[in-house]
Amino acid sequence: MKLTLLGTGTSFGVPVVGCDCRVCTSEDPRDRRDRSGALLDLPEGRLLIDTPPELRLHLLREKVDRIDGVWLTHPHADHLHGLDDLRVFSTRHRSTITAWIADAHRDVIERRFPYVFDEGTEVPVGTTLPRIEVRSIEDGRPVDILGARIVPIAVPHGSTRSYGFRAGSLGYVTDGKSLPPEALEILAGVDTLVINALWWGNPHPTHFNIEEAIHAAQRVGARETWLVHLTHRVLHAELENDLPDGIRPAWDGLSLELPDGAGAT
Ligand SMILES: [Zn+2]
Ligand SMILES: [Zn+2]
Ligand SMILES: [Zn+2]
């Protein structure tokens, strides 16, 4: 099993348009943070985690020629609005891509992309659509995906919930403000944790700040924790120095080799 982080930035991305702060103008490539998404290579195929707006560029960068499924964490624009870029796979492989989506998010996602999800959509000759079949996920109920057992983890994210997951020794939690007891239970014993964090100080209503993410990570106790969804308020090199042992800032393109997800809890 392998996890590749496509983007590790917050919803504005870094650099922020029109900003000349020291992070947005940094020459360290690790200070470029696209909107958040990931690729998870499972025993029987490749699961895309979210469809951020830069998805096409991510797929080119990682030389991806095939996607076998997509997991949509929640319907915020920074995680969803690249959905149309799945069209190339439906067209090339003449196949339907399975999307795993929580029931609570299904309506809003389908309404955001009616031309994809409305069964009555007519496709004029010579044009193409992403072909997507939706399957439902529920907090804490394991699903078998591409040869691995994946356990959805719902975390509070303002007025909504974001659905991360556990796959074998990996825990992936994007866009959350806390880890409820049920989430901690599912994450118990993970070796690698990916978790969102914005900046130091100044608590945000819907996301962990870095202090809160450290606290959450220490409760999980993974051997390695990677921070994602970072803003332009943190310089990669400084953050690398300032975090406790075992907790590090991720960067776009970071790839993590992990034990196989098959037969996980
Ligand atoms: Zn986000
Ligand atoms: Zn900036
Ligand atoms: Zn969000």
C-alpha cells in the first residue's frame, strides 16, 4: 500500500493569489501547497482521495493513467471541484468509476454536478461525461475497496462532517476540528497518521490549528504523523524544526510506503 499526497494546502492554496508574503514567495518547493487530495494504492487498484481543483495537474505530475475508485471526504469546493477531470478515465477506459460518498453528502454533491449525476442527462454525440456510480459509506462501518478493508472516520467540520478513513496502519483525517471518541477508537494503533492543521495559534471554528493537531496526534500516538491542509502562515522549513518528534509537515508529492491494507481492522 502506498499513499501519495497530491496537494497539502488549505482551500486558498499556497501561494495565495496576490500575496507576496515570505511563504508565498518562498523558493522552497515544499512551500507550494495545492488544494488537498491523495492517491492510495491498494492491493487491487488505485483509490483517489478527493478531486481538488488542481486534479488534472496532479494526475499529470504523478503520471497517473488509471483510477479505480474515488473517495470523497466532503463537498467543500477545495476537495470536490476537480471532479470533471475524472472524465478522461471514463472516456479512455469506457468504464464507470465508483465513488464512495457518505449519505449525508450525496445530495449536495449530486446537485453541484447535475450533468454528471442526473440519469436523464443527454450526452450530445462527440461530447463526454465523467461516469460515476455512487456507493455509500457510514461512520465506523468497514467497506471492502480494491482488496483492502477501509473504515470510514467522520470528524466534525463546522456544520458538516468530513469522512477520513483507516486503511491498515494508515489513518487519514482531513478537514476536522476534533477527533471524537469513536474516531480515536478506529485510529487506535495506526502507525502513520495524516491530519489537517492550518497555522499556529488563533483557533479556527472548523479546522485544527497546529497546537490542536499536535494534541490530537499525540492522543492517537502514531509512529509518524504528517500535517496537511497547511496555510501560507507557516514556512515548511521552520515548521519542520518546531514540531515535536514524530510529527512533520507533509508536502505535495510526498509518497509513503505502508504495510498492506488487506485484513485491517
Ligand atoms: Zn479543505
Ligand atoms: Zn502569502
Ligand atoms: Zn472542508
